[in-house]
Amino acid sequence: MESAVIGKVVKEWGINGELKIIPIDVTASYFDKIDSIMLQRSVSNETNPQIETFDILNRKYISNTVVTALKGIDSIDKARLYRQALVLIDSEDLPELEEGEYLIHQIIGLSAITISDELIGEVKEILQTSASDIFVIKNGDKEILVPSVKEFIDEINIEKGYIKIRPIEGLL
């Protein structure tokens, strides 16, 4: 079984064992599409990390994080055991993305070009903010921040390896 990392447990939340998770490679709302997750924690004296599967009982969103209640983790003491654990799902269980949806790792490394096919740089990072994701595009020492909204992003083509940007004056 191949697994995909979709988040990391930051800390326990409340006294009932909920976990606060920072999504990795997905947006927080992605958790609406899944019913269970695996948590991988590594105890310092073990070489093999422990992976356990949990059903998601409920989820709520706070900024760009997900607070989840998981079956079997029902106290703050149990939740503390999973602090800093990676959140995984089976790669085969990745929900199908709707048209226009992408995973972060699919966009990192794409060439950024203008609508007139001029090279801007390469997408190096995606910052997740409450308003929208921000593409960090680098060209040498120059860094350009482009909001991931339709006013700026004309096209994302994973197969051909580029994103097309509709720049406004002063952006580049």
C-alpha cells in the first residue's frame, strides 16, 4: 500500500481528544471528501513508525487548519500521543479532484508563463491564506507572489508543465 501525506497534527484541541491538523498538499476543505485517515507517529526509540487508521467522526475548520474528532481518540491524554504525527491516506483512496482542482505538489515546479507565452519563472511554493492560495514564483533572485484566483491565473496545465498568468501592471 502506498500512502500520501495530507497533513500534520500540530497539537491536541480541547479536552475531548480532538486534533488540530495543518493540511499539507491539500486545502483544509479536502478533509470533507474523506472518511478516515492514518496517523503515523514515531517513538524516539523505534526505527519503524507506528501507523494507525482512524474513522473521522467530525471536522471543523479554523483558519487554514482542520480540527478533527477521531474514533478511538477521546481524551486529551490520548490526543497528546499524536502530536506531530503525519496524517496519511492510502493513495488509492485519494478522492478524485474536480475539474480545476489540483494538489499542491502537482503545481510546485511548474513553469509560470504569461498569456503571451513569456517565461516568468518557476512555482517554488504555495502559501495557503484564508483569502486564497498564493503562488510563489521565482526567477533567479526575483520572487513574485501571485494570488491563485481566476483574475490572475488563466490556465493550469499539469500535463504540459505550466501555469499561465494574466499579469496586471506592476505585478512583474
